[in-house]
Amino acid sequence: MKPLILALGFLTRLPMPRVEADEADFAAAIRLYPVAGLVVGAIVAGAAWLGQHIDPWAGALAGLAAWVWVTGALHLDGLADLADGLGAAHGDRSRLLAVMAEPQIGSFGVVALVMQLLAKLVLLHALPARAWPMLALIPAAARVGPLVWARVLPPLRPGGLGAMVARAVRPFDIIAWLLAAVLLGLACPPIAVTPLLILPLSFWFRRRLGGVTGDVHGAGIELTETGLLIVALLYLAS
């Protein structure tokens, strides 16, 4: 129970009791990222379902607002920082890391945030009412990504979040969660596509960045969530 409390305390803004924890507890909490994602998904799907009773756009807005609130915009912040870094670096990795570490948000970050929020709003609006259980699984599947990226990519900041995640994740954790996503795909086919989104992002992060940071993990979660929303709509339309 302690690792789950720690995972929810870090990845969400839900009120959690204060607990004493050591490095082993934090490592176990990191391995439960997808479980914390399932809690996020349940809240998002519930808000969207309630809003749908008023109007489809109200449902989409309620789901998006719940998504931003329950995560505290943590991953959106990572997406904005990554966009600013990529926009300003011009191939200079040291410049990229310096820009990502700045507390201010630049024009590239603003554009990325607006585009991401609009994309999720439109995609949530397009989801039919019967898809809300599927929606609940998307944040959980997306949070398998950091476990994979932490193992296959080097941390760009040795003392940062990316390094801590890398130390905590074991090969067994990656195999187990990816297998869980595939098995869930038997009942919810779009979730089975999760590895096909996570692995290309791994190659892209390596080619463009050379590794990962906490911001990159957050950006990857956002991109994977949007990708899974698109896959869900394509599946439901087929």
C-alpha cells in the first residue's frame, strides 16, 4: 500500500497521507506508475461521462479539466519544456538541457501546450459514450512508457528524475507491464498498440536528445496518451 500511496502522491494531486519511505519504497512506487495511471483514467472517464449527460462538448471539457487537475499539469509541463528545448537548441544538446531547466515557458512551449490541450479536447469530444471504459485504460497504458525509456535510454541528468527511475526499473517490470498491455488489448484492442507507440518514441528520444530526463518522461506520457486516443477513435470508426 505504501508504494501505491507514494506513486499517487507523485503522479497526481489527490490528497495522500504522509508516509515514511526509503529508497526501496520509492523504487516500488515507480514500478506502480501504470496503476496510478489507472486511477487518473478512472477520474477522467468519470468526469467525461458525467459531462456527457449535459452535452458532448461539456463531456469533453469535463474530461480534459479532470485530466489537467488530477495530474497537476505535471506532464504538460514536461511537454512544454521539451518543446522549448528543441525549438531553441538548434542541435546543441547542452543548450537543449539548459533551456529545459529554465523555469520560464517560451513560445515553443506555449504552442505545444495549446496544441496538446486542443488535441485532447477534440479527441475526447469525438469519443462515443460507450468508449469511456476504454478511456480509463489510456493513462495507465501511457505510464508504461517511462519504465521502458528509463531502461533503454541513458539519463541526461545523472542526479535527476530520469536517473532515479532508471535505478528502480527492472527488466521484469517492463516485460510484465508490456505483456499486461497486450493482454488487455484482447478486450480493448487499442491498448495493445501501446508498445508500438512507446518504442518509436524511444528511438526518437535517443536520436534527437541522446537520452531522457523527467521532462522527457512527462512529454512522452502526453504524446502516448494522445496517440492512444487517436488509435481508439480509428478502431471505433472501423
